Amino acid sequence: MSQVEQEISLVQSKMSDLESVLQQKDIELKASETQRTILEQDLATYITECSSLKRSLEQARMEVTQEDDKALQLLHDIREQSNKLQEIKEQMYVIGVVGPPAKTTCQDHMTGPPDRTT
């Protein structure tokens, strides 16, 4: 074999090696692109789920706040009614309809009447 033929053979061998490496790199690139697509889809799903959970959490917080406001309003109403009841009892005593009123609190009205067996 002449020197030119040897050089051609060597160049062809290197070309073949480079083509093999290029094919392997192409396969790896496609696998990476597929993995990237999957990760991007997962990310989009997670972002959507996160947004949905944030909306649900905010809605739950608003509902808790509304329920707290209702509870506070009910407590306020109970106190007002208790005070009005106490005033009525005192007025009835003043005009002589009933005996002296027992001092009561909102707690007395929530737990039931005081024990009058003594």
C-alpha cells in the first residue's frame, strides 16, 4: 500500500470513528431533549397544582375569617342580650314585680340557670 492509500485509510477510519461518536451524541441529545420535555411538563403541572393550592388556601383562610367574625358577632349579641336581661330584671325589681335580681354573667346563661336549692 502506498503512503497516500495509508493516509486515506487512516482518514476514513477517523471519519468512521467520528461518525460513530456523532451518532452517539445525537442519541444522547435526543434522550436529553425527551427528558427536558418531560421535566417541563412536570414543572407546568406542579405550577398549576401550586396555584390551585394557593387559591384553596386563600379561600379557606377567608372562610375561617368569616366564621371568626360570625362567632365574634354572636358573642357580642349574647353579651348585649345578657345585659338587656339583667336590666329588665333590675327594672322588674324596682317596680316590685319580682324579688332582687341575681347578678348573672354571660357565662351563667351559657351553662344554664344558677342552682337555687340553697
